[in-house]
Amino acid sequence: HYFIQSNLRMSRVVTKNLFDNDSKLTGQYDEATAASEAEEAAMMEAPEAKEMMDKFHALELRHDPQSDIEYVEIFRGFTDGYYAESLANNPAYKQGVEGCDESQISVPTTHDGDFDVKVEVYTPKTLAD
């Protein structure tokens, strides 16, 4: 590894308000969030959910190809089901998606062969100027 030492000092970065947020942060859950948390907790009490989570956690500790496949299948099923539906119905999420420009860059790497890593970039439209 090569380290480059520099005496170049950049000015301090001043952050902008990247996302307009009408709600004021209070350190407390709002009613909708509290209801969602309660619904998720109740859902995880079901025997099927407990069984799935036990299997999921057991697979986390194994490091063989078949266990990896099973782990990913459970994870994808969970995220493609409940969380995808939850996000699709969330107005704040929709607003965030619509408020961003999506692009992609490629970052070349040679640490494990020569190839490019594709990186998704989401830029708030308010920063477009």
C-alpha cells in the first residue's frame, strides 16, 4: 500500500440542508412510526416469523455455499416482501426518490483483478445547480 502525505489543507466543508424536511425532530416517535413499530413487533411474534428468524440467524454462522444461498433467499424474501411494500406506500420515501437524480459511475479496481465497480449515485435535485 502506498500512502500519499500532503501538506495541502482544504477549507472546512460547510454542509447544506440537503433534504427539506417539514417535520421537526423531537427525539420522539410520531404516532405513525410508533404504530408501524408495534405492527412489526406483533408480526415477529408469530411462530412462522420466529422460526424463519431462528433459521436466518443459524445460517449467518455457517460459511458454506448452500447456507449462503439459503441466507440470501430468506433475506431477499423479507426485503422484497414486507419492506418493499412498506417503502412503496411511504410518502416520505416517494418524495425522496422523486427529489433525486439517479446516475451511475464506474470505479476501476485492481485489488482482485482488473474490473470496474458500478456505483449508484443519488443526488438531491436541490443540488443540481
